[in-house]
Amino acid sequence: MIHRQRLIGKCLSVVIPVYNERDTWRRLLARVQAVDIWPLGRQLIFVDDCSTDGTREQLAELAAASRPGCKVLFHPVNRGKGAAVRTGIAEADGDFLIIQDADLEYDPGDYPRLLEPLLAGEADVVYGSRFSSYRRDGSLAYYFANRLLTELSNAMTGLRLTDIETCYKVFRRQVFQFLRIEEDRFGLEPEITAKLAALGARITERPISYLARTRGQGKKIRLCDGLRAMWCIFKYGRRTGRPAKLPREDCSPIFPSSSAL
């Protein structure tokens, strides 16, 4: 039985880095607002990374509207996804936190499934895995590159994950008290994974839906980002031999079982 009353007053912060997504961010906003995570509250944090296609002006209008539970932050220069995530996390007030891209590749309808292990006290972090149910409707090159990066990361960290490059990572807020993200661009994904492993954090995965974009549709990751990710796997993975530091007392269950929202 779900004791929803125990969630009253708790909140999910959704950190949304945005760069040149004028055609998608509004639809993403509507989808996030429509997903049922009651009685969790939600806080939306858009971080515009100096968009040049009109997105910045659109988000300025959203900021001017002063919607409750919605923050809009702006970078004066383009700094990268990792920097945008750092900026958003610094403003997050929720008990739980999820990173959400604005490009509609990921479906906010998966939020309840991803939150489930956290609410049950079974995990500190949940990754949404594209590959446990991946339809391979995107580029095979991206697919195999992601699998290669994941296997290299697993070899360095001792974890058994299937998708370290996934955008969907959901955290207990306490976890970020022990993480310091250094990477400014896409290297943050292997960096976060390696540092979570070093903390001894309990990471679990749940399958998610995924609709891959092509480069023509606006996909931004490039070969140089993949090479940087590989470097980050070795750079940060070497630090995983430290003893666990994440205090277990901060990870007691909210629900007695892992029933979904």
C-alpha cells in the first residue's frame, strides 16, 4: 500500500539544460507538467546556455511570466551541458532531482518508474536505461559508441550498468552534497558515474522509452564529445578506490515497498 501522505510537502526538481531548442522546449514543459507524480510537488529549472536561435528570448518571456515552481536561468556565454546542469542544481530545492534534456528524446512519463526505487529506499540514484528496451531506431554508430563507453566505465568503476550516457539520472538531494561536477560539456555523464561509484552510492536502472534524433533534427553530440567522454572515464574512474562516504542514514525509505506512484 502506498502511503501518499508521507510525500506531502516533498518535491521533485527537474533541471533542464537548454541550447537552441526553440521548437521543442515548450512541448517538453507541457509534458513535464502533465506527468502524474502526485502528491510530490515539482520545481522546473530551465538553464539557457546562451542559445542563438530565439530560444533565449522565448525563455525570457517565460521568466517574465513568473510562473510558480518555475525558474529560468541564463548563461551569458555558451558553457556546455555540464555547466548548465551545475547551474541548475545550485538552484534546486527538491528532495529529489532529475536531469531532463529539452529535445524530446526522453519521455517525462517515465518519472514515476524512475522515482520508485528512491521512494522505496532501495537506491540513492536511478539511471533510465535506453538499452534494456532500446528499439535501435536511432543511429547504430551512436548506439555502439554508447555501449562501448558504458563497458569501459564499468571496467573502471566495477559497476554493472547498461547506459551511463543516459540523460535520465534521478538522485536523492543528499547525494549532491557529496558530488562536485567539474566537466562543462558532455563529459559530465562518465564523471558523475565514476564519482557515484567512489562514494559507494547505490545505483539501479529502470528501462525508459527513447526517441533518438538525428543530426539533421538537431542532435548536438559529436565525435569529439565521445572522445572526451572516453578520457573522462579514465580520468575520474581512477578515483573509485576510495571508501564509501555516502551516509546511509540519509537514505531511509519513504515507502515500505517499491510500489509505483
